[in-house]
Amino acid sequence: MRRCHLLMVTIFFVHFVSKAATLDTSLAPDPSDDPSPVLRDMGVVQNKAMKKRNRFLVSTPITLDFSDGPYTNYSVGINPGYAVSDYFEVYLAFAPFYLANKRSIVKEVEKLTLANYEQARLTAAIPKYHYGLEVIWSPLYGKDSLGLTRIVRSDTFLKLGIHRIQMDIADGFGFRAGVGKTYFMSKFVGLRFCFNYGLNQSVVNGEKSFKSMMLVESGVNFYL
């Protein structure tokens, strides 16, 4: 009898708990409420960031060099190009002018006096312009969110380039290998950033040689 009473209490307790734990359907979300575009787009897999195949391109890079030379050089480029495919771009690289600023080491050397009582100098050739060829391969893509309502798609690319550099007292060659990203603001405009390893010929104190350097590049790309 005692066991039967215990069994009835147990059945009653389980039935009460199951009733209390019944899902409250009034709390269900409204199916008509769409999620944020950012959250919705993050679940979509894209094959590529943007269609570029057979489009003409114009790149306007501004480049700053981080070398151990006497001058800091800034170049402004206008590079017409063509997208062979969605992943390969070819450019005619042309920088019509450079801006050169003396580094602090040059000013310090100019304060010194040599044994023959002449002023010490550290001179270097100043680049005037360059022209050449650049190839970009964009194998990767991605997305970045700006706030809760804006998605910006991007490509990650590798770049190789060769340039002919005209300096004030000589000319030489320059080679570049870089990695960067292009952020597509629309179907016609992209913001591009690139970090390059460069190997440029330069003339310092009358001696011509190759100098390695880091080059930081940023600019706007136009897709025509």
C-alpha cells in the first residue's frame, strides 16, 4: 500500500512539471521580422567580391618608401589597366612625379666638418618619374561590416611589378612584390591598400646600387 501511494505521488509530480514546462508560444518571434542585412549577408557564401572580367581599370596609388636612404620619397601614380579575369589585373604603371624630403640623418651629416675643413655632405639621386608594368592576382575575398546595415566586400591580392625609374642624375630599375586589399565601395569604385617589398636602384654619394625598402601604397581604383 505504501509503495502504491508513492507511485501515485510520483506520477502526479511528473505530470505537474510537464505542464509547467510547456513552451509558451506567445514568446515566439514574428516570422515577418527580417534580421539585419549584416547578419543575413554574413551567412551567404560568395564566389567573388565583384565582377571585374573584361573591365577597364584606373588605379591612382600614392606610395611612401621606408628605406635607409637620405630622402623620403612619395610618388603619385596614374595606372591604366585591364581585368583579364575576375582574379587577374594588368596595369601600365606610371608615376609622373615624386616628392622628396631630406631625412634627419642628412641634416646631421651637414653639421659635420671634414679634415680638410669642407662641409660633410650626403647626396643622393632624386627620382623624377617612373613607368613600368604591374600584375595583380586576387585569389581571396572577404566581407567587413560598417555598422549594422552596411557590408563592404573586398579582395585580397598579391602584386608583382617592374619599373624604370628616371632620376635627376641617372636612371635605374625597380622591382616590387606586395600584398594588399581592395575594398569595393560600389560597382565602380574601390579603396586599395598595399604593403610592398621593393628593390630599387639608387645613387648615393656617386655610387649606384640596389637598395631594399618597404613601400606603403594607398589609393582609389576605378572600374569602368
